[in-house]
Amino acid sequence: MPDLKLESTVTYAAKVKQYKKIYRDFIDLTLGEPDFKTPQPIIDALNDALKKGYTGYAPAQGYEELRKAIVQLEEKRLGVTVDASQVLVTPGAKAAIFLAFLLATLSRKCRNIVTTDPYYYQYVNLARMFGLQIRLSKLAVTSDGGFKLDVGDFVEKIDEQTCLAIVNTPHNPAALKIRLSEFEEIIDRAKKYNVLVVSDEVYADYVFDGKHISILHVSGWEDVGIYVNSFSKTFAMTGWRLGYLIANSKLVSLLKSLAANIYTSPTSFVQIAAIKAVEIYDDVRRMILTIFHERKNLVEELSRQTLGLKPVRLEGGMFAFITLSREVLDKVDNSNEYADYLLRKAHIALTPGTIFSKAYGKQALRLSLAVHTNVIKEAFRRIEEANRVLLNS
């Protein structure tokens, strides 16, 4: 029987919810979704789709009109050209990643997957569900508080027993971006051992400095690559459950067959609304950059100033993975205990790092940028105050 004791931010949210009921001044920094509402044109398009009768089954691969819109979206976002036949629409990015796991284990001799540490929890949880070993490549910490992929270590872990390698850029929770040269090394190694490479890029529009680099920018990515994205983070559509993957047409055909036997098809009227989302992409993207760049700068500054925390540097994404100082760690056993302390003492929720990391989990916590700058300032003020009390105890 596989290990089904699976930690996630969803399970931790249930605990946070109880504290929200008790404290009226509660600050929740665990959120993994934008703090703006789904743009009204998308909502209007959904209502219109319902009125027009889009309430039945859709094609397992997704409506062709939406797949063509996704092709246009990625041309705008990444400057790449793919064909609609290479797109598979899914009920959320998690479903796309699940399909990739399933295909990898069905079509390859598979004993392990390779991903980074820290990681997005779904990757390791799926590996446990499928009974696979997890090879973790520890991210390096830079002198200014950022994280960096050790690409040499990552590719070394890929061998003939590996069926899947998973990267996440911008990274949740470590906020790093993968470079083109790093992608190229991973793809080259994966081709050698016929390993699928899943690139989870749902935060592609949350890049603070420079351009977003994608697996789709790598020459020959089609041989082993699967690009995953979602409408959730860019368009504030987390509850709509709509994502997609891009791969070579042969892989998409296989994945489509699996999809048809698992969930039949993505929701029909949501797909029609998503076509409108693509039409307003430029406006939404500008808003995200303006709002989240300011928050990124603020979190970096406050992390440097706040007692008991180490500085962070954020290249992209919606989160900061903040490390506790040695002095604070002398007072608490791990990030779970510290998170509980903040819940009680400061009425603040941060996500314990143990959900995301073996190497850093005990000393780090994930902080969401999806709150107003005034809330971020107040949160760090309370953290400073709570740390001062803790260190003087």
C-alpha cells in the first residue's frame, strides 16, 4: 500500500480557518491564489456560454477554439509557436501533472522521479501515491538570500531508472527562475535516458526581473518535454479549475486517451470563458507586474530589517520562502512549532516549510505575496514583535 499520509497546503488551511474564526485581526499569509477577483469580462463570457447551451460534454482534448487561443497566448507570453494539436486542456494544472505521472509510469520502466528540494508538494505526493522513489536535488542558497538550481546535481540524479523529472519556474516556494542553459542540460540528459521532463510554469506571469524562460525555448524540447500552465494564477480563476499542457502531438494523443477515461473532459462553459481571458491577457499581465513587483520589493526589504529572519531575494512567483535565524531556531524545534507560535502570539498564518522541503523545511516558512502592501507591513511588524518576545523568553 502506498503512503497516503499526504501533506498539503489545503490540509493546513483547515487549521488556519479555525484561528480566523477566533481572531478578528487575523492575517493569512498562506494563500496560494491572487487577491484580485476574476476579471468581469471572463465572468460575463461564462454567463453567455451558459445561455448559449455550453453545458454538455466537451472534447477530451478541449475545444479547438480554446486550444487555438492558448497557442496565441503562448506566442504573446513566450514568443514561441506551437500547434493546437499539441495542446491538451485539463481541469487545472494539477490534473495535467497527474496525467504526466500516469503516462510516465505506464509507458516506462520506472523506479524514481527527480525534482528539486524545496518542491511543490504535489510532486512528491504523487510519487508516493505511485510507489516511486523521490530523488531530491537540493537548491543552493545564494549570498543574498535567493535560491539557485544546482543543475549538475539535478541531471546527475536522472538515470535509466528515472521516468520523470519535474521543474518549477518561477518556483513555488523558492521564487527562483530556471535559466536557458539549465533547461538545456536537463533536456539533454533526459533524452539520453528517455525521461519525460515536466515544466510547471503556472507563475510565468509573475516574473519580477528579466524575462521568463520556458522549456518551450529549448531547441528539441518536443522530444521529452511537457509544458504545464493554468488560468488560475494569471486570471484569478483558481476555483474555475482550468489548466493545460503542451507536448508533442504523439504524447498529447496518449494523454488525451488517459484524460477521457479519468475525467471525460474539462468543463465546457469554463473553456468558452477562458477564450475571453486570452483576449484580455495584456491588461491583466500589466496589472500583475505593477502590483506584485511592489510587494516583492517590500518583502525583500522587510526580510532584511526584521529581527529573527534571514534576508530573501525573489526572482518570481507568488511566494517567499523565509528562513528563521539561528537565534530563533534555538527557541523552537522547527517551522511547525514556530508557525503555531505565530498563530497564537501574532495572529498570523505562514505555511510551515516541512510541506515543501526535506532540506530546509524545519527552518523555513512560506509567505504569500497575495495580500495588500499594508497587510505585509503589519505582518512583519507583528513577526518582529513576536520574535522579540521569543528571544527574550
